[in-house]
Amino acid sequence: MPKEGITPRSQDYSQWYLDIVEKAVLADYSAVRGCMVIRPHGYAIWELIERELDNRIKATGHVNAYFPLFIPMSFLQKEAEHVEGFAPEVAVVTHGGGEQLAEPLVVRPTSEAIIGHSFAKWIKSWRDLPLLINQWANVVRWEMRTRPFLRTLEFLWQEGHTAHATEAEAEEETLRILHEVYADFAENVMAIPVLRGRKTDKEKFAGALRTYAIEAMMQDGRALQAGTSHNLGQNFARAFEIMYQTPDNRQEYVWTTSWGVSTRLIGALIMAHSDDEGLVLPPKLAPVQVVIVPIYKSDAERSAVLECCHRLKAELGGTFRTKLDDRDEVTPGFKFNEWEVRGVPVRVEVGPRDVQQATVALARRDVPGREGKRFVPQDGLVDEVRQLLDSIQQSLFERALRFREEHTVQVSSFEELKQAVETGFASAYWAGSTEDEDMVQAETRATIRVIPFEQPEKAGKCVLTGKETTQQVIFARAY
Amino acid sequence: MPKEGITPRSQDYSQWYLDIVEKAVLADYSAVRGCMVIRPHGYAIWELIERELDNRIKATGHVNAYFPLFIPMSFLQKEAEHVEGFAPEVAVVTHGGGEQLAEPLVVRPTSEAIIGHSFAKWIKSWRDLPLLINQWANVVRWEMRTRPFLRTLEFLWQEGHTAHATEAEAEEETLRILHEVYADFAENVMAIPVLRGRKTDKEKFAGALRTYAIEAMMQDGRALQAGTSHNLGQNFARAFEIMYQTPDNRQEYVWTTSWGVSTRLIGALIMAHSDDEGLVLPPKLAPVQVVIVPIYKSDAERSAVLECCHRLKAELGGTFRTKLDDRDEVTPGFKFNEWEVRGVPVRVEVGPRDVQQATVALARRDVPGREGKRFVPQDGLVDEVRQLLDSIQQSLFERALRFREEHTVQVSSFEELKQAVETGFASAYWAGSTEDEDMVQAETRATIRVIPFEQPEKAGKCVLTGKETTQQVIFARAY
């Protein structure tokens, strides 16, 4: 049953998204165009994302550091492609302490330039390599069309920056991050299946040699880039003079990488799993995993039910992020609704009969209504809830995977491509140029999201040019 | 024995501080004036500070959120004292996306203004109160004279912002944060004793009704403000129209508070505990608590010693942040030196004789040289190290407390005050005006750091005016 204030997806997907953001109290508009306020419920999701990613980033040998928010304009200009890509969308500080600055400062849109400057100071010898740094920070890109989480002027992210002695090591790092950190996190924590592969030159990071990405499908069939990992080659090493002495005393440029994911992952979470009743969260990223709602009429019932609820809260709270909603001023129905909209994966209902029979009603958010509800004994509830949370986590992933498979079409003509990207991904043989890509985008609003690592064994004909090729790509409209 | 590259404190305290920051690899200068790079070792300390504070902030009922970096200039101007205090030191964004902005944006120096705007939207009724929010963020203040951690253009901090129905609740919140969060953290985690009290009008936050603070003494006798908590009265509620409906349907302004601590705490840590050999860290904030250093000559010794070290690393690593320094290319002496400079509280040395006798040498960083080193059995090492870390934590606190007591003088004349603030704190009866405070500062470079909560029972004569008063204050030169 659709919720008050939530536009059904089928009616207006874009408005549905905004309604979820508002009704699940995830974010709010601010007084500054394009900048959002991340409200506590949204920020709690970000804290869980941060913790999970930070663990993975550290487990792969990286350490955190912090670099300045401001970048001298001249630094941005040192790498030619980089400045071309970012200069049009920077915010510029021209005054500080009441005076005009001699050199304007750019609010970081990404930190390759400012970090490159430090790397050049820190790296002297092959012994200093690899240098594996990560930063959690805010960045600013002056976007014209913004949407909460998906595209905002300011956003929060992590950005990894590493330097290596050889091209092979830099490439290995770039791919390790994509697979072991980003894809693993997306699939096993966010419950979102992702396609892994390389970006075309048209879509790669400004200043990179190669950009790799993970791409996810949203429920409207559009793609969302959920993480990118860049092999920067020696481009930034040359621009910032980052050199090291080899064991045989030569001076060489290092090879660098950078990689990042941002608060737009919260947008991906919302759009991958939620429904017309509100937010749906994978249990691993739910700030509240279990909510206990007491049901009673009389005062006598109230005290017996609440006593039972407090006991269950103590039991479940030791293992899961658990909330007991013991508000007196609102009805159980109101509470069910509120926690459904906010995406709590499991609801435990306790009424007078449950107290007598030592049972509870267990409702799963991902299967709304009666179908997702059953009565279970209080005895063994922790195990029961654990299995249920695991099952929800798994089921969300499988549902998203099935959806992607059902909305991915192998196309063999441009007409088929055009049609396929109306509702999902088009997998196509491709031998076109960057100009051809531009043309396809102009005609279909779809771009090549990724050249998947998994490629077919046999050749086929390019969907546009008809040329024989073994390369398949994924076309889609993207967020 | 003083370390190479570290100026002794007695010779030049200020240079000693900068040497520690550099040699312990805590921070580095950046290409932007007054902005530092927090290097991984420094950032790891900040992560521990964050975790400890975040736990305390959440345990007292607050939730985290995130508000925009940019504040419209007009917002800052809504509270008269606030703009007067902060306008001279803001960084201003005048251009975005290649165009001049219609209204300049200020990079937040603090977030009362932008958060006040959201509070006005979110708070409707007494049911929405109290609203207890915290934010972890970067802020920018255009300081002219900067020093790593202590005073930088950009710094990292947490800022709490709360709204309450009554003045009494706001006051209670302001004091709870000071005592339960800040003072508890400073004393029990940072091992730094603090004086708690109120600021004079001259020193209070721009826009506050009352500012409370904790003040610590550094090893040169100067004061460092380690945390402030402000009762903002209804000043910001009036400026931003933050109103609520009372249970009896009246519209009232809320009462707000704000409070913060920043990366300057790392400066406090350094200056409170470190010595001429390098950084000294309280175990609770040491990124590496125990370092294991193998000592061997022959290959046979090497393999026996390393085997033992790996076993001890596995044992100790389950309980403490433990590092095994198994580098081959540097000597044990080099390693001892490096970890001493970086402030690792406990060093475990393992040589061939230790392997034979099932012992290790245990050295404590806070007692350098032979005095702090002894041999203990490998059996029971986890317990032994736990006790040693506890003892170091305790001992650092006691040493700092003793130092403060020895450098605090009860003064009864202006001459005595002048002399006392040369080397420490002057405790003095005070009945002067703000102009009198200005005069004292001009003459002595000391300010009233705090009016302690603990006040004497009997009256005395004001150190400047000679007027009878029961109020004692602490004068000191401050960072």
C-alpha cells in the first residue's frame, strides 16, 4: 500500500526518489543552492558506510591522512587534462581575512594536485614506495543541476592516493581497490550487484591513463557509477615532479593512482532497494536493524507488554542495532508506518497475547504486508532475527541482480540499442570512436558506462559501425 | 639524551614544539599559507580522539549530522556580536562555476548560522525538543600567525549544536558537555588535568550568553584552551527565528548551545607530555601502543628471535595496538630511536638470550633510559604490558598535575601577578572591568583564562583594584 506523501515509482520515479529522501528524513535542502543537509538518519547510514570502507581500505595496507581544503589555482593548472576537466566547476576563494588574495584558492574538487605536491616532498627513494594514503573529506564541484546525494555542490567522500615504483604495481593497486574494496563493499554490504570494467576515453577521469569503475542498475533501469579507480600513469608525477631514486641510483617518476566513492552511494542505496512504502535498507547498513513495537490497550496490558519489550530489547540489543519504540502518544500503526518509511529491516511486535504465549510477531521490511510477517517463539529470538537479517541482506542482492538481468538486453542494431536504454542496459559490440560515442549519446542520452572485464569469446559486429570486433560494452542512461 | 634534530625545551620551547611535529612525522607544511597537512601518524591520533569523543557525545544522547561548508554572507550578519567576532577572519567564495556569485559565500568558521537556519525549519513543537546534534567537520578562520595544530587556517573539529525548551535545560546541557564529555576526555584519555570554569565577557564566544571552558597548562607554563561550551541563550533563536509551540500553545524562542574541540588537542597532547627525546603519548591515544624490536646478529639468531617476535606479536596484538618492526636494513638502535621519537609508550626488545631464557626487555617511553627498562618473563606478558600501559597513562596525568600545581601561584599584588605569569598560572582575586582586563593583558600578555567553578570561601582584595571580592580567576599567557 503506497504511503502518504510518497509518489509511486511507476508514476514519477524522480519524484519518488525525492519523496523517500524527505519522508525517511535522510536529507534536507539548505540555504545554499545545491548544498544539502545530511540529517541524522542519513548521516548514520554514511557512518556505517565509512566504517565498512575504512576497514577495507586499512586492511589493504592504506593509512589515512588529511590535506588542505584549498588548492592554489596554479596547482590545478599543472596537469593539462586535469585543469580542463575541473576548472569549469570549481568554487574560488578570492578574499581572506578582509583582503583580496594574491593568488585565488580553489576549494578542492578532488585532491590530486595538493597531494601531488606533498608526495613530491615525501618521496625520495624506492624505499618510500609504495606510498598508500587515503583521505576522508568534503569536496566541492559547481554542478548546475543537483539532486540530494546523487549530485550536490558539496559532497563527502574518501579519496585514495597512492604512488608506486612501477606501472605494473600501480595497475595492480588500481584493480585491487576496484575488486577487493569497492565491488566487495557494493555487493556484500550494500547488496547491490555491480558491473566491473574500464571506462572509455570519453568517460575517464581528467588526467588519468585509465579509469576503472563499478556500475550499478537503479530500479528505473538507469546506471549509477558507484566507484571509480584511476591509474594516473606518470601524468601527475610529471606535473608535480614526484621522483624517486631507484636501487641503482637513477631518478625516475613514480606511478600514481587515485580512487574514490562518495555520499552518492546513499542515493544508490535508496534507488536500488526502496519501494513505494519508503526506504528499504540492507541490514548491514541500517542504523536501526530491529525495532520493537509494543501493542496494548489497558494499563495492565501496558505494563506486562513493556516489561517483555524491555527484556527483548536487552537480549537483541547485545547483537543488533535495536530500538524500542515505547512512545505513548502515538499508535502502533503510526509506529509501523514510520519505521517502514525509514527502512528498518525487521520489526518485532509484542502484544498481550504474545506475552501470554511467549511469542512475538516478526515482520520483514523487504516483504511488506502479511506475507512478510509470522509469529515466532521468544525463546531463540536472537538466532531467529540473525537468520532473518541474513536472509534479507541476501534477498535484496538477489532481487537487484535479477532485476538487472531482466533489464539487460544484448543488442545487435542501433535501433535495438535505442529501445533497450529506455528501460535498462544495452550490451553491445562496439568498435566506434569517441565521436561515435558522442553521436550515440546525442541520439539516445545513453553513454558507454563500462567496458566489462568479462568479454565474449567470439567476435561480433559493432552496433553502430558494423565493424567486426571482440569488444562488448554496456550502454545506459546514467545518473 | 636529546635527539638529533630536536631542540631542547630549555633552549627554545617554541622550536622544540615544531621539531617534535616534524620528527614525529605528525604534520607538514602545505603550499597554502597557514594550512597544514596532517600526516598519517598525526591523523591516527586524531582518529583515536574522534572515536573516544564520538562515543561520549553519543552516550549523552546526541546524533551526528552534516551541514554545508558554505554560509551565505547575510546569515553570518544576522547575529550582531557573531558577525563582529567572525567577519574579520573569514574566507570568502566569490566565484563558482566560472561566474561571479550574486551573494558571496563564507567558508564556515563555525556553523551556528547555517545550523540555526535548519533548526528553524525542523523545530515546530515542544515535542521536537531537545534537539541534540553534533557535526564532525573542517572549518576555516583566516589567522595571521599560525602554528601546526595549535592555530591553522583550516582545522578539523566537532561542533555540537543543541536546542532546548528552557534556559535551565540549555545551561544543564552546556555544563554536562564541559564536565562529562570534555573534562572527562581530557583527564582520563589525554591524561591532561584541566581547570573548569567560565570565561569573562572579554573572552567569551561571539554571540554567547556564557562560555565555559577547560584550560590546560603546557610545559612552558602557558595555558591552552582545550574545549569550550557555550550557552547561547536566545541570541541565535531570535536571529534565525527558531521558535516552538509550548504545550499550552504559545510560540516561544528556543534556547541553544554550541560546543567544540578541535585538532588543536593534538598540539595540547604534544606540549603537555613530550620531552627532549620526542613525542610522548598517553597509551589511550597512541596509534601504536607496543612496538616489538628483534635483536640479532647471525642468521641463526635471526630466525629464532623473529619466530619468538611473531608469537609475541600475535599474543599482544589481540589486546593492544602492536607493531613488530622486523626491518632488516636498519639497526635495533635506529629502531629504538625512531619509535621513541614517535612516542610509542612501550617497547618490547627480544634478543637471543631472551629467547633462551623466555624473557623480554620492557622499556617505558615516559621514563627514558635504563631506569625505565626491565626484564620480564614472556609468560604473562599481556598482563604485564596492560599494567604498564595503565601505569604510564596514570603517571603522565600525575606528572602533568604536579607540574601545574608547582607552576600555579596565589598572587596578591599586580607585581606578583606579572612575575607569576612568566612561568605559569596566577590565581588572583579579581573585581576588575573588561577595560582592566585589557590593561593587564597589555602589561603582562596574560589574560583571564577562566573563572574556576571552585571558588574560595572567604573574600580577598582584587589584585588590581584592591576592591574586596569573593571571585578568584586564573591569569595566564595562552596559546
